Amino acid sequence: MAPWFEGSAYYRVLPVPNLDLRYRRDKIFISARDGVGATLLDLDGFKAGPILRYRFPRYEWDGPGLFGTGFVPFTIEGGGFLRYDLPFLAAKVELRRGLGGSNGLVFDALVDGKIRLSDSVFLSGGPRLSVTDATFNQAYFGINATQSAASGYAQYYPGAGLRSVGVGASALWRLNDRLSAVAFGAYNYLADTAANSPLVSGPAGSRNQLVLGAAFSWRFSW
């Protein structure tokens, strides 16, 4: 379950494949949640390397409040990540640039505490933060003159800044060596750069954003 678009007050349920392929302790990984990447540095708990993520297109019929705002294309975001792992804690930062689509710059950071309840049940969670540049914010939260005339919204040209702060959590139950059940959730509070957009401050918008999901995952080893 997720908002129809970032900043929407309305929600929908979407089936999304939970692909998660990893080779030799994340030397190469392909994951619906962690992106596509490779670990080039693995030293004393630090991991770093390139990463690709995707962002689905946004159409003006994607939920109430978008009519007249046009189309934001499918975006591949490429960049790098740095991660630090301890038995009880993990911290990660990513810097990515949209390759086509929004063409925006995104900086994401998170810190997760990790708890092992048993040999088969694991919990993790902690704060999240996202900062985006003016190009990204204009694509997803801005209203130019053409969009204003078509939608009735006032023009809005956001600059770069803090996009959101929030918390995320997940629970994993390992059913056997290969099959696991996963539940996850996240709450994000849109900061003023996004929240001042007519898309968010209008009747179809909200700065409170909730994502909930559950999946089964099958582990491949090679």
C-alpha cells in the first residue's frame, strides 16, 4: 500500500515483484528494495560501490489531484552508495542522479538498528532523510505556467532542499534456508520544499506519507 503519488492523500494497493538476487556477500546485487549495484569496496564493515535505482513514471491520471499536471517519465537514477555495518547497527548514504526522466539529484540517508529475536526472526528500523535538488523538485512538486493553466493550480517553482524525514522498519521471518517472509513499512513527513507545492497543500494532497508492504522471498545461492 502506497500513496497514488508522492504527496497524495489517497492510497492504492499495488502488487510489486520482490526480486532479490545477491552474489558473494553483495559483490553484485539486484533487488527491488536495494536497487541494482556492486560492492567495489568491502573493508572493516564499510561497503561502497555504484548503484542504480528506478522511479516509475507519473501520469496525470495517477490519482486525484494530478489532472493537468502532465507526465513525468520513467527515471533510472545512477550514483553511488556507502554503507557501514555492525552486528546491531547499519548506516547507509546514497547519491544518485536521474538519467533521463526527472534528471534530478537525490541524496538519501538512513540508520537502522538491528535486533535478532531468534535464529529465524530479525527486526530492523530507524530514521530516514532525503534531500533533492531543484530539478527533481520541479519535476515532482513544481507547477509551471502551462501546468497552472491546465490544472488551475498556482505556479510553484521549488528550489533545492530537504524533501522528507521519516522512519522505516522491517521484519524478516526465515521459514527455511531459502524461503523468508518479509513485512515492511515507512512513514515520511514531507518538508516545506515539497509540502508547499499545490499538489501537496491542496485538497488531494498530504505531507504525511505511509508505505506498507509484505512479501515472500526465495534465496538463490551461487
